[in-house]
Amino acid sequence: MISTLIISHGQLATELLAAARKIVGELPELAALSLDWDCELESVSQQIRQAVVQIDHGDGVLILVDVFGGTPYNGALRLLCTEKEQEEANGEACGIELVAGVNLPMVLRIGCLTDKEIGLRQAAEWLSAKGQGSICVAKLPKEATATSPDEPRLDPCL
């Protein structure tokens, strides 16, 4: 099973994991790493490497970070393999995929991955699409619904 590591500045990673567990229950293959705001990149890379080793059960680790280009992203980027290493691994992702811009809908959907027989790269792309798709601007409908004609209903943002 693919393991997932959420990494962020401050306590965001820990709180995303706590919220997801409150909503969907236990997520055993999921861990959080919340970093101090002023950690050095080398220290961050070491912390991430240690966390990956602890949670990887052989099917790879999907790393979700808060911000593209931030310290968590750059620290995790050091663990990715080069194109040459990927070619030597027959196109496999060398066991780690990195996705920036983590949000709660992405973390909630991680539980769905246990039922899917997809590879690490496909899981990263699927979660990225789900995270992007969950961002929307709510709009009031132009006509009232049959269930409550007097109250407008917000778009559910599917």
C-alpha cells in the first residue's frame, strides 16, 4: 500500500491529518511532519528522509507539501530521483512522488487509494486533480429548488 506524508510549515500538516481522521476515521498509511518556521533546508531534508524511511512499506511514498517552492517542497525535492535513475528503474518513480498545494479534500481522498490498484505516479496525479477540483467559487442558483423554494441553495461545488 502507498504511504503518504503531509509536510508543512507550522502545524498545518498535523491539523490536516487530525481533521481528516475526525471526518473519515483512521488513516493508517498517513503521517504528518510539521516543521518549525525557521528550519534550515539541510535539517528539513534529513527530517523528511527519516519520516519516509519510517512509513514506507515498499510501495512508495506520496509526499504532499503546503507550498510549491517552499522549504518543505525543496527538502522533499532532494529525495526525488533523476530521469537517469528513473530510466534505470524501468520508468518507476524510485519510490517517491511529490505534490505541492495540499488541501483537506486531498487528504480526505487518500482513504480512497486503499481500494485502488494504481501506481504511485497515478496516485499523485489523481490526488492533484481531486485537490484542484475541490477549489471553486460558490454561486447562487438562478431558480429556487423544489424542496425549498423560499431559500436559495449554494452550489455544492462537486
